Amino acid sequence: MSDEDPWQGWYQPEQPPAGAPGSEATRDMTMSSRMPPPSPGNGPGAGGGRGAWPDQPPPVSGAGGPAGRPGSPYGGGGGYSAGPGYSGGPGYGGGPGVGAPYGASTYGGAPAGGGGRRWRFWGQPGRHGRRIALIIGVVILLIIVAIGGTYFWLNGKLNRTVTLPTSTITSAGTNWLIAGSDQRTGISRGQRAQLHLGANGADASDSLMLLHMGTGKPVLISIPRDSYVPIPGHGSNKINAALAIGGPTLLVQTVESVTGLKIDHYMGIGFGGLANVVNTVGGVRICVKTAIQPDSFSGFKGMAAGCHNLSGTQAIAFVRDRHSFATSDLQRIQDQRAFLSALLSKATSPGVYLNPFTALPFASTAASSIAVDKGTSLYALVQAAFALRGAADGHRADRERQLPDERRGRGAVEQDTGT
């Protein structure tokens, strides 16, 4: 740059002569000006002026391994592993270090060697969620085992005493024959007197229903017990006599010959079993539109209009009553269907099956009180129970509500599913 540069005064002001009043020495901002003077005889450039580097610290061996090269922060000297850095003390920002020392092994969940925090298995970061998942898994496994064990226990308690007859009839879906007999087994002497029952029953079918399922909405048909039909090998008689003559096998054979339907499963229960089931579930709620007068034949004590919770003995009297109605057996069929639906609605309600103190005694009593065919499983029985709960009425006579007999103050039963 020439001395005649007109811009020289703008970017490089003239410096006053050294020693002039008010002047200061120009400060050298080069890197060498910030370096301390070298120690005599140490390092390159010893005694060599301002460009020399300061003395370096001696190599230090770290606790986790041999010393690295002098001045290196990686080997175990005064770098990441032993001095201030990621692990032992304050880090770059002055706060605590994070994680294991640089280069240290973390196999097994804890840093090897000195320094660093050792974690227990359950206390490691991220292990808390695993512990919760493990506990949930164990609980679910216990529930599955309990449900499976209960199923096989109840399935083993089923009273499989009925042998179905050999039949060449084929039909779509699955057909259940449901019979309620007047068997006295399980009824005490006091209950027999209260219900006007003799010491020995005829073991006839007091109630007979046919459930069809598997081809759409389940359908339930009631068969009046006094229907006069041919009984195979025994001439003609009332259909309820077939049970007394040849047991469930002959009853199934009779129904198949009359209806032309193949019976796939049989379910039967007596008075004593019905009373025990009702008592175990805590009673059955039944509602009637109008008051029903007492019936001296069945021991029914009458019922006021409204809803009532029937005990086992009251339930037997209710489903046996036919003299309180002008339509006799036809109205009794409706009463029996309404009662069966209310019983199954109560048994399959959350208040029962979610309460093990009610569900287990009820299931055990029902399994041992109901007689089924040898091919029936507990799963098939549960399917039938849910089908009965919402089955459509397949009998025209049952679909027609009977008007109350004004002279005697009796009325039809109205199903109530409340629990």
C-alpha cells in the first residue's frame, strides 16, 4: 500500500509516537501474545521465544485401564473416563456427568470398572414398564387357568344319564327337547305338603318344550302335556305319559315321530332340582298384569298385580298352576315360558356371573340338577341357555295373549327381565 493511499487514515489511524503523552502501547492480539513464556529446556522451542507451547501435564493412568498417549482425552488419562466429563464429575456445562465413561463396557446392565452407577435388575431405566407388563401377564394367566379349571370342573358335574334313541331322521340346525318332570326327588315332606304333592309322582312330563337353534333366530315351541299322540310300542296316550312309561329315551322317540324333527339334545329337570336352582340364584323376578287368585290344587298362594321375587317353592307352585285361568294348560304354558326366560335372564346377568360367590354355587347346582344326554357338553348347554333367553315364540296359541277372566280376577303373566 502506498503512502499516498487516501483511505489510510480511515481504517488505520495514525499511532502517536511511543512515549508521547496520552499514548498507550498497541496491544498484540495474536495467539502468541496469550501464551505464557516457555519453561527453560522443556518441549520444543525451549528458550526459543514467544511461539513455544506451555508445559503439558504428565500422562495419568485411569482406573479402568492403561494410560493412553500423553495429552489424549480418550485412553484413561485426564479425559472422559477419569476426570471431569461424562461419568465421574461435572461435565462440560458444569453439571453432573451422564452415562458410563467413554469407552467403558456396559455389558450386563452396569458399567464395568470403577466409576459409574451400578443398577439393580428391577431398577434399571426402562425396567419399570417391564415389571408392570410382567405382573399384568401373570394376572391374565391366572384368570385363564381359573376359568379353564372351572369349565372342566362343571363339565364333569353334568348329569349325563340320558341315552338318545337311534334315528334316521335328519333336520337342519340343532333341536333340544326340554322337559320338566313331576319327580319328587329333593323335595322335603313339608314342601310336598305345601305344594299338595303326593309322596310319589308319576314321573310324567309336567312341561315340554322344543328349542330350535342354528338356522337364524332361535325358536321355542311348547307342547301341551295332554296332547294325545301315538307312543311307539305303547299305543296312543297323552304325550307326558311317554316319560313315565319309557323315560327320556321313549319321550324323545315319541316327539321325533310326531314332529318329524331329529332331537339332538335332551334336557330335563325335576321339582327338587328346579327349587334348588332358583334358591341358589337368589330367586326369580316375575311380574303379572293383574292379581292371580290362589289355587288349592297346586298350592299356589295367589299373587297381587306387580312384580314379585319367587323362591324355589313359590316358583314350583307358580309353574304348576293352571286352575287359576280359564285357558288352563295354555296359560300355564305361557307362565312356564315366562318363568324360564326370567330364570335364564337372572342367571346370565352380570350380577350373577361376575360374582363368584353366586355364580359357582348356581352353576354347580344347575349342572348336577339337570339331566342331559351323553353327548351334551357344558358349552352346548350354555349355548342353549342363551338361545332360550331370547328365543322367538313359535306357537300360535302362545302368541295370543289370553284375556283375563273378569269373574275370577286372573290375568296373563308379563315377563320381567329385571334383576
